[in-house]
Amino acid sequence: MKTEIKINLEKLEGEIKKLRDLAESCSGIDTAEKSVVGGGQSINMVTALDKEYADLKQALKQLIENSAGFFENIRNSAISADEEAAGKIR
């Protein structure tokens, strides 16, 4: 039994472009932790929160880039499979 997976390559291309554009706009986001001067419980909490926020920004940027790469691989596999199938028909 053959399984057919239908992929709209034009729509996939458009979504990949959106992800790449989003990744590009995120490249300017500063993911570094900010330095805080002082001591005490409040400063410790602000520092910990800032570290979590910096990690979150970096993880989001990586997720966007990985998603774009994943969908590009799907697109390339679909194109290769179509070309291979077309070659068998000829």
C-alpha cells in the first residue's frame, strides 16, 4: 500500500520565506544578559529573571531558524521524490 503525502510547494515556499524573514528580524535582538549593580534579594531576583528572559529570546531565535531549516528539508525531499517518480515514468 502506497502512502501519498500532498504538499503544496508554493504555500510551503511562502511559509519558509516568512520564517526566514522573521529569523532575519530577530537577528538584531540582543540576547545578552544585562549587568545589574547592587546586592540584595531584589537584585538577585531581577538578575535571575533577566537570565531567563535572555535564554528565552535565544531559544525562540533558534526555534525559528530550526523550523525554517526543517521545512526546507521537507521541500527538498518532496522535490527530489517528484523528480525521482517522474524519472521512472520516462
